Amino acid sequence: MTEITRLHTGARMSQIVVHGDTIYLAGQVGTKGASVAQQTQDCLDKIDALLAEVGSDKTRILQTTIWLADMADFEEMNAVWDAWVPEGNAPARACGEAKLALPEFLVEFLVTAAKA
């Protein structure tokens, strides 16, 4: 049976779940009330840190789901995303509009990655 490791676990969720060679991150949000660009950068910084904690990095991301509170922010978010994704390592990706947990959150990222 493949072991499941959960890190930064609370009553509701874990920030990282590792099953075999697959890493699942909880949805990452940025600083409440900041711009879409800043919230996107905050999310990507958190993703970098969480992946590093389990021995992986952004070149190993398999899939990303991005939720925007307003699709009008698509280009602003993509400007930050495009600068962050390493050339030749773009993951499978979906982006849609959703009502997020708090109105101050403008973007949320959900990531699945492979161990390095």
C-alpha cells in the first residue's frame, strides 16, 4: 500500500498531501485586498515554497486549476503567471471564474505536481 503523507494539517485540510510520487497542494490564495497581480505572485511564491518542502519545484507541476473572482482579471493574472512558468514546462491548466471564500480574494491556485 502506498503511503500518504499530509503536511500542515488542520481540522479542515492539509496544505500538502503526498501519495507515491504525486504531490497535491491545497488551494493557495494571496494577500486579502491586494491587486490581482500581487495576489497571483503571493500564490506562486507559496507554491514554490510548498513544493520545495517536499523536494519538488515548478518544473514538476502536472496540472494547475486557477479560479478568478472576475474573468476581467485574466490578462493581469496571466502576465504574472507567464513570467513565472519555466519555458518548456507549462503544466496542463484550466482557468475559470468562481466566487471565492472571501470577497477580498481575487485569485486561487490549485496544483498537482510530481516529486523530483
